[in-house]
Amino acid sequence: AVAAIGAFASAAQAQSSVTVYGIVDAGYATVSNTTAAGGSTSGVQSGGMASPRLGFKGIEDIGGGSKVGFTLEAEILTANGSADGIAGGSTTTQAFSTSQFFNRASFLSLSNAKFGEVKIGLSNTATYDNQIKFDPLKAANLGGFLNTSTSATATGLSGPAATQQAANRANNAISYTSPSFMGVQARFITGETQSATGMNLVSGNVAYARVTDYGLSYNLKALDLAATYRTTNGTSGAAATSTTGVYGSYDFKMVKPYAIYNVTDNKTPGVAQGMNYISKMVGAEAPITPRITVAAQFTQNINGNANTAATSATNSAVGLMGKYSLSKRTTLYAIGAFSQNGGAGSTLTSSSKFTGATAPVKLTGNTTSYADQQGYMIGVNHTF
């Protein structure tokens, strides 16, 4: 009987597993024109190539082709060891702690090869995942699309530029991913916005912080296509934005080109009607040798009134990256990023990853245009 129990326990253990994984990434960076006097910010920074993280994944095969799993993932800045949790607000019906330790992912999942996967908890939106997947720099925190597609608010405009990235992940969410059928796959998620700025709950009504996101993708050998649609509600019942995105890439082996087109519309009744924010990106990634890879992307942003070109503000940015693989898990990298700004300014870095002032500013004596910026970083990325 004891032997039978032991055999049963061994079999059960063989059907489940827990994995500890992570990324450690740091280097030295400098960004120009970060003060009104034209000063620069330089120093050790975290996550140039990819955001540092510590995660735990578990999976259990429960039979019948079904599996139960979980993921807990926290962002921990390599440069100072701090947990990069996002502070939140509170209302009578919902409260966020002052720091979300597992701020990148925290969910349970139930999956089946025939019926798809359901997740409950904090997870990514389809919009966010595709903005990373189709970025040649893969969400590098200097020069990556997620940074260069975000602008300082344009002069005289109150469009959604500052909040377009406020719902990359959804708290208290339920999501569904369908099985792939002839290369086509669908995704859906609904939850609450994670950002604490401009997206807090109001008057105890969780609908005011709602994010709903839809995604559709198609893959055929070297061709990848995707489309997404996301809606968010802001600081009042009326405040809302929607973001529509289309994405594409094709792997020619010697080079892989990418393209992204995102449009965020302000749908707040009576406030900045017609305001929108457009981000367009083209780029490519190419393996030079088995160890060396280079990537580049160009982003143009238009922040303004879709019906009044005179009130629009356009800015652009370029991101360049070179990577040298020392081993399967360790990579040396160098990044250069450059912005050409105007009434709006492209950000080159992630404000939550880079310490110190790195956002574009208006130089002393210039009240209309943001200063152009240059950013450089060399670093090391290690995965485990």
C-alpha cells in the first residue's frame, strides 16, 4: 500500500512543474537635453535591452488535454534592487496597495488545446503584446517603440498622448485566447487599468477604470499580421479613449522588416472633440553573424486634431541597437536613440526604468518646442 501511494505521488509530481525565471539587465546611459538649461542625465540604468524581472511559473496537467497554470512576475530594477511596482489610488469599492510587487503578471490559467486558454488576474493586453512583438528593438527601454511612440503633451493640445500607454496591462482581469485555426487566433481581455496616473477609480465605480481589449492575429510561415482594438475609461464616467492598431512583419531570413500603425482617439464628450494621437513605425532586424544582430526602427507621432492640421504637432524618433551574444543567456548590447521634436516631444526612455530626468523638455527661452534629444547606452543582459 505504501509503495502504491508512493508511486501515485511520483506520478502526480511528474504531471506538474514550477519554474523560476528572470532577466538581469543593466548598463551605462546618457540622455541629452533633460533640463531647461540643456543639461544631460548620465549614469547606471536598468533594462536597456529588456526590463529586469523575477518570475515564477507553474503548470499542472489535469488530464483530458487540460492544464492549470499560474504566473507571478515582478519587475526588479538591476541598478538599485528596487521593485518597480506602480502606486495606486483607492475608492470605497476598490483599493490598490502602494506597490504592486508582481506588477508584470499575476494570474491563474486554465488551458485546453481544443478550447483555448482563460486567465484570471493581472495580464497583458493584446495591444501591448503586439507593440512589443512587432518592434525590432523588442521594447528596449531606450529607443524602443513603446517609448518613442509616447509624447510629452503637445503645446495647446489636450489629446490622449499622455495616457495612450495607460492600459498595457489589466488588473482584476479575465482574458481568453482562442486556439489557432489555420493560422488565425483571437484574444480578448477586460479588466481595470493598471496606471495610477489619470486612470484611477472615481466615486467608487470600477467602470471608470475599465479597459477592454480585442486582438486578432494571422501567421503563415514567414508572414505575421495582427490587429487590435482597445478602449479605456479615464477619471470620470465620460472620459474615454480608444486605440486601434495594425501590425505586420515578414521574415526574409537575412532581414526581417516590421511595421506598426496605432491611432488613439479621445472619445470624451464635449472635451477636445476630434483629438487623436497617431504613431507610425517602420523598422527591421538583421542577423549579421550567428552572434551579432542589428535592429533599427523609425517612429513618427502626430498629436492633434484630426480635422484641423494647423493644431497638430508632429515629432519623430529613431532607435538603433546592436547585440553580441556571449552565450545562450548573456548578451552585450549598444543602443542609440535620437528624437526630432516640436510642439510635442518623443520620449526616448522608460520613465519607470530609468532613474533621473530623461523626458524631453523645452529649453530656456523656448516656450513652443521641445528640444531634440540623443540617448546612448551600453549594457549587459542575462536571462535565467
